[in-house]
Amino acid sequence: MSAIGNFFSEIPYIAPSLKLNYTKMSVQKKVIKRITTHILQEMKRNDEPIAMLTAYDYSMARILDAAGIDILLVGDSASNVMHGHETTLPITLDQMIDHAASVVRAVKRALVVVDLPFGNYQSNPMLALESTVRIMKESGAHAVKMEGGAEISKAIKKVLTAGVPVMGHLGLTPQSIYKFGTYTVRAKEKEEARKLKEDAKKLEELGCFAIVVEKVPAKLTKEVAASVDIPIIGIGGGKHADGQVLVTHDMLGITKDFQPRFLRTYLSLFEEIKNATKSYIKDVKSRDFPDDSEQY
């Protein structure tokens, strides 16, 4: 069996309520659970929310995985937070593979999903497959994510035919920012909401294992989540999604100038890192660092 086949072979899912009993029954055997697409389906059926964050490097991915995150998305948001671009469009396939390989090397538990970057799948199903094959072979990732609905169905079908799991992405799709012209809430109008619901059903029919729904009304997210059997993961979509995703740099307060309504920050690392750096500079300038205990 191939490495991908081994990874996605069925792994018994332990519901949260049963974990304690399982531990009591088998104290001598340590079970390390890998998150798979199958387990994500079970999580939805058991009404256990899915936690997802972005990661772009080994060190951060190692921390997030150790914390118990379910999915790590190697997002094209790396274009913004790692490379300093205004949009997600400039990042290349080579750069995404490099980020993904670093993340995969750090992970023991989480499912690693990689964004197919702009221009590598939208109008050419064969290019979508070639780009996906490179990601899977060169990074060791577990799945890819593609933005769009029925209009990219041929590309999704081509990738799925090769046996690679695909996560969809509907609502605000950042790779289409110049088409939308704004990062405002999507699908507030009846027609766009109808199309989003149809696209969600279409992605499920094609075989996508989950869908990210970004910046749409909470009521619509609830309707979409109830209408499909695959997990709906929200970002700015309200509490009725089957899971939530945030950009890690936003959640940790590293990108301090980005404060959308849907974002909850858990730390203020921009200020904390800045202050730590100032302390280091002060200690070096005053010759306080290193002291006698910090030298050989």
C-alpha cells in the first residue's frame, strides 16, 4: 500500500466522552491518534467542533500540533503574513511547497492541508493535477484546498480522481479579491446565498471532504452546515459551523493592525516580542548580557 493509502486507512475514532474510559481500560498502551478525513466526518456526526489554524513553518507547526490542533492549513495567506504582499495572489507553487514541507516535518497528529495557489488550477484541470502531485510528493501533505464552486468542478474532479483529498472554499475567496473589489461580507443577497448553497452541495457531490466558508452571514452558514454531511469550517461565518479556522498570526496578535469583527486574539505577541527585543538590546548595549553564568 502507498504512503498516502496507509495514512488515509481507517483509524478508529474515539468520541470525546469515551476517551477517559478508553484510557482506564488500556493504561499500558499509548494511543497516538492521527487526524484523517474519516475522523473529521466522525467529528461532524458526533457534533464535536473541528479546530483549524494556519501554519507556514516547522517551529510554529510543532507548537500548534502539540497543543492538539485538528487541522493545519498551509494557507496562501503566507503571501501576506510571511512574504509581506498585499494579497494572496503573488505566492508561487514553489513557495507553498517549501512552507508545506516545513509544516509536515513538524506534525505528528494534525491533518495538513495545503492551498493550491492562484493560477495553478482555475482554468486548467491538468495543471491542477500536476500542481497537486508536486505538493503531495514534494511536501508530504495530506490534502489540498481549492477556492470556488461549480466553476472549478473539472479541476476538483481531476484531483480527486488521482486519490488526493480536496477541501473546498466558498464565500469570500481571497484569490478573487480583484473580482469582488472588497473584503466585505459575501452572500448577503438572496441570489449569491442561493448559489453558495448550491455550490456546497456540488462540492459534496464531487467528493470534497470539507468546505471552508468565509465571511458570510451566520444564518447562511447554519443552513449550509445542515444541508451537507461533510464538515463546514467557518472563518467569519458564525458559531453554527462544524469547525472554525483563523490565521495563526492574527489569533496570536502578531499582525496587530488586522482586527476584523470575527477575529478573537488570544495573545498580543507583537507587543510582547517587541518588548522582549528591546530588553535584549538594552542588555547587550549595557554589557549586562552575557553575564558570568552565561559564558564558558
